[in-house]
Amino acid sequence: MSEDSTLLGLLQGYYRGDRLARSALVDWLEENGDNRADVVRREPIDWDAVTRSILELDREGRGRRRRRRDYGRYRWYVDCARVGSPVLPEVERAVREARRQWLQKLFPEVDLSASR
């Protein structure tokens, strides 16, 4: 298996929610001397923005007060999805897509657009 296919497989597993793939990706990057391992470990995605986007998509037509009240619950759902807990499908999709976009920027040499 080539390095490119190994990296692609690890990235796909990671953004699709496989927590072992994330650990394996960090280990693989460290073994290959890739300084992006630290960034992957930190996962600096704006999860608050992801939460707001979920609420905007799912709560069209509801008042602002309602969205503000739901924010904490949906932010918690996002964190649950991040660690692999079962969540609402729209939350899982949003977390997956946020990770895919972030990883695509971090690893421009790998095309993740075809592997949604």
C-alpha cells in the first residue's frame, strides 16, 4: 500500500467518525516526521460555527429566541458526535463535513471531495 493510499484511508476514516483512524493518523504522521500531527491532535475547528450552521439549517422559520435556547443542547450534540456517540443525523453530517473540509485544507495533496 502506498503512502498516498494510507493517508487517504486514514483521513477518510477520521472525518467519517472513526476514532481509531484519528489516533492511527496522528501516529502515522509522527512516524513520518510530519508536523501536522500536532494540528490533527488539537483539531482546531470552530465547533461553535458548526453548531450555529446546524441551527440555521434546522430552525428556519423559528424565532431567534428559540435558536438561542437550543444552542447549548446542539453544541452538546456536536461534542457527542465528535467522540463517536450516536446523535441526530443532521449533527453527524455537519461534524463529518466540517472535519472533511478542515482536513482537505490541512492535506491539500489528498483529494477528499470524491470520498464523501
